[in-house]
Amino acid sequence: MDQETKVANELQKMMTWNLVPVSAQEDINQICDSLMNGSVTLTELENRDPFVVEIIHNAMHRVGQEH
């Protein structure tokens, strides 16, 4: 499983656990879909809204802790 897929899965878990504010959930859903289908990379997401980028970084950190 590549890093984008791992982060997308973690973002989905975070939404299930209510760790993503409601105001960002629609954006995070779209980002998950884009990561899963390969239309965007994690690097490309760095130029998004800083609030959304912080959520993505949190998911990346959480994925890194699983190992």
C-alpha cells in the first residue's frame, strides 16, 4: 500500500472518530478520493488551505506511528 493510500485511509478513520472538524470534512472527503485514485499526491496537497494541510499532516504523522 502506498503512502497516499495509507494517508487517505487514516483521514477516513479520523473522520469516523470525529477528529476532523465538520467544516473540513467535505474537503477531506474529496482529498481522500483524489489520493485513492491517484489524481493527486501528498506533495501537491501542500498548497491547500493551511487548516486542511494541518489535518493531512496529522494523518501522515499518525500513519508514521503505526510502524
